[in-house]
Amino acid sequence: RAVKRLNEGRQHLRHAEADVGNLHFAGRHMRFYEHLEQTLAEIGFLKPSAPRQLMTRLRRLFNRVRLDQMELNILRGMLTEISKAARGEGPRT
């Protein structure tokens, strides 16, 4: 019985760790989507009259791809540089 309880405890721990990992993954993606929305609004691509439809479709698009952390970092770096260019700041050297 003790071994069975130990195995059940380990299984619950693995599920809890997976849940925490999923929350962290979701948080990184939410920050990316906020950054994307802000940048698209800044450059005039996101129309204030219909922001949700565009963002919903972009979320679906990026979720199908299942971006990893490095890919998110690349995209967020691109968004940062796009914002700088839109503000008239020079290219990064």
C-alpha cells in the first residue's frame, strides 16, 4: 500500500509540475500577444474599430505554430525594432 501511495503522490506531483509549466507557457504567450497588439496599434495596422477580430485570428495563427521560448524572443525583438522604427529611432547597431 505504501508503494502505491508513493506512486500516486509522484503522479500528482508530475501533474502539478505540468500545470505550473503550462501557466508559465501561457504567461509568456500573453506577454507576446500584448506586445504584438501594442506594436500593431502603434504602426496603424490594428484598427481601433475592429481590434478583437484581428487579434483573435493572429492568436489562432501563432497557437497553431506552438512557438517555443527562443521563437517568442525573436518575434518580440522584431516587434521592439518595429516600434523603434515607427518612432523614428535609428536602426540598432
